[in-house]
Amino acid sequence: MSICDKFWNANTIQNEVICFSTDASGAEIGGNLLYAPQQIHRLCSWDGKIQYEQNRDFIISNRQIRRTVDSRMPLLDREIYCKPYAGQPEKSWLRLPGGEQYFEIFPEIYRWQCRVSYSHKDQWTGFIPQDQSFRLPRSMDMLQSGADFHLVFYGDSITAGWEASGCDEHVVNLACKEFHLVLYRPPYQPAWAQIVTESLRKAYPPAHIYKYNRSAGAATTRWGVENAEQLVCPCTPDLVLLAFGMNSLQDEPARFRAEIEAIISRIRAKNPKCEFLLVSPMTPCDEIAGLQKNQLARQEAALAQLCENEHAIALAPVNTMFREIGLRGKKHIDLTGNCINHPNDFAVGIYAQTILAALGL
């Protein structure tokens, strides 16, 4: 199974991430898998240097991996990322209910995360993203005919590739200044924009695909509207993947849709034949007060309605996919790359798989 093989179709899962931490009561949490493993092929540390052994380091209980008493598998103490709140304004949005504690943005969490490869016999019975390529006829024709194809990614830090272990993206900051975002650590997985691009190149070898990533950390949909003409239009895009939302997660769906429509309108003013794939974001940490009761599911529904009403616009429902995964007991601690709102490598793969399914791959 490669990173682009859909986990909902595969009988072998590669490098699913699990993490063990303590909750507010001190109880151990984490370690949930998507399926009940029939056979564990490898369970290792984040860098692959330590291979853990069944019964010595862990036991299996249905879909959960549990640490043994003398396990070598790491346990992340909650106090490492959960701190007392002392009125720091820059931390206010990270406070937990009650306001006395906050979660640190903690990209070092990967050092406590383990990778599991296993086979299973279960059938996926949850949500499956559907092929939306029929909504993008011009893009499909161009790819199949071997034309020059300009592919643009426009969004926030998740789209830029933050926390992907092998990120190598030329992106921008909020001031629209370009810089090279590089992360280099095992297992060296690219950002989802690169995974999607390389998958399209493999599927359509005659096409000449030119990739541009015009994404910025902390970008909102309002920022997207204000900078679309400057950042996206000069790329002469044929297909734009619009992937905003995490920094606008409390916006009312009507406002969110209107700003996405405004981005599309500004790009099409200079590139009238451009098509769009809208990408909703993953679910954020559900313990942070300001991220609870977010509008992401309703925003995704508004985007789905937009696709029904407008031509040449499709949707990759990433948020629905992550909500489905959560229903299977997968904890945020197993999916996050920063404890807050970024995907780890396994979750980056879920982004890519959902987007590729929408593109008919």
C-alpha cells in the first residue's frame, strides 16, 4: 500500500500513526487504529530506529494498541503541552474551557508518535468520498490530452505543508513574500500538495503539469480574497485547489461561502476557464474552547451546495472524512502534527487520498 492507496479500500495499512498521552485525569489515552489488526507487520518509533515487540512493548485489544507496564513506547505527559494560562494575549485562543490552562502549539509531538503497519480483514463501512472529476471537464480533458497544465494550491499552513516530515514547498507568508518551506526528518513524507501533484503526473504522463503553491500560514478566506489576483492569477491556472478554513473556522457558513466565491470570481476575472477543487480542512483539537462548536461541517455543506449550483467547481470533503475517522475512536493526538490544528504524516495522507478520490484517482 502506497501513501495514495485509499485506506478505505486497503487490506494493508502502512505507517498509521498512534500516540500515547495522559488526559486531564492522568489516564492514558491514544493508540487507536482504524481497523482491528490481523497481523502487525511493524510497529516502530517515529524515526524507525526502534522496532517495538508485541507482548514485550504492547498488546492488542480489538482496534487499540496498549502499552505494557514495561513498554519502551513513549508516553507523552500532558503537562508537556498543557500549561497554566497566565494572561498571555498570544495564548488566549489556545485556552481550554474554564480559561485556566492552554495547549501549546507543539510541533515536536512527532517524537512521541509511533508508526504501525498491519493487515486486517475488516470492511470499511463509513463515509467514502466520491469521484467529482465530472465537475471538472476541462481539467480532465487537458490532463488526458497531454496539454500544459497549470495546477495551483491556494490556502493556509496546512496547504503550505507545515508538519509534513518531507515538506519541500515554495510558499508565501501573509505579506505575499515567497520562501522555501523545508522539513527533513523520517519518514520524509511530502506535503499533500506534492503528493497530489505527483499522483496526477503518474496518472497522466503525457501532461506537462506545472505546480504552484501560493499558500500562507495563518491565512484566512479574507486574506485569500485580498491576495488572489496578485498570487494566483499570474500562474495562469487551469485548476486551483482552494484549501482554506482552519483559520476561519468560526465564520458563519454564508460568509465563508461568499468569500470563497469572491476568490473564485477574482481568479476567473483574469482566467475565465479556470476550474476549482474546494478542500475542507481536518477537524482541530476538540479540547480547546475556541475551536469547539466550530462551523467547519456547516461550511463544508455550504461548499457542497456551491458545487451543485455553479459550473466547474468540485469538492473534496476532507472534514467529513476526519469526522468519520473520529467516530471510529481515532484520537486527535494520533492525527495531529502540532497538538492544535495541523495534520501529521498519516493525516496528510488522508488529505491526499480524499482529494485524489475527488479527482477520480
